[in-house]
Amino acid sequence: MKVIKRICDVIDLVNDWIGRIASFAVLGILAVIVTEVVLRRLFHSPQIWTMDVICMTFGCYIIMVCAYGFQKKAFVAVDVLYARLKPLAQNILHLITYLVFFVPFVFVLVPESFGFFLRLYTTGERGYSVWAPPAWPVKLALFVGMTLLALQGISEMLKCVRGIGEAVSGTDDTKGGDAA
């Protein structure tokens, strides 16, 4: 169980730091929006690049903090029945739902996102605006974000396995994954 805990701790630490760092992208988005408003309203000089930068940065931000949000339980969960269950049953239920819903999702999306990135990078595809920025950075962020989400899912499933093992063996820490 110590090995499982160590693996989970490393994955959680990586996603925690990446999520914290990526969250600063919001400041970049804010700076671009303020720049655009000032240039457009005060100097009557709208820029062709600002909308693309805002959309691309926001897309990267959302996908890069996805694993962080998953780790911190920031997503909506309906726990009407779940809260009444014992920790063993909670961990079993979470493990089953991860295996049924989460694993197929990331199993498909991680390789597909890498394919999207690779195709755009090798063909040099660009955005559709007049500015025409390269499109591959957003697809790279999608691949990295989905990979981090998959790793966080592995961490959460391992926490459930650890919680099940501890509940069955009768040790004190039966919190496991989301039961924590």
C-alpha cells in the first residue's frame, strides 16, 4: 500500500503544480483583453490578433487545469446516495464508475488528441483569422491536458484500491479516493 500511496502522491504533486502554474494564464487573458479594449476604445486601433490569442489561451487554460480540478474535486457530483455509504462501498462505487466511464473516455481522447496535434504540427495548419496563428499549440495543450487527466484518474483509482484494501484489512485509514 505504501507504493500505491507514493505513486498517488507523485501524480498529485505534478498535477497540483501544473494546475497552479497554468492558472496564471488567466492573467495573460486579462492582459490581452485590457490591451484590446484600450487600443480599440482610446486609440481607435483594434488588433487582429487579440481574439485569437484570447480564445487559444483560454482553451489551453481550461484543458491544462482539468486534472487539477479533478484532483481537488472541483467538478459537480451528486452524492445523494453516495454520502450514506460506508467508505468501502464508496471506494468500490467510485472504482466501478471510473472503470466504466472515465477509462474509456481517456483511452480514446489521449491518442486522438496526440493525432490532432501531430497532424496540425506536421501540416503547419493555421487559424482561420486574418492573423492566422499556428493551430498546433492548442492541440498540444489538449494532448498534455488529457494525459495529465488520465494520470490523475490513475491516481484516483489507485486511491480507491488502497481504500478498499485498507477497509478489508481493517486498518484505520479507509478514506481512499473520493471518500476522503
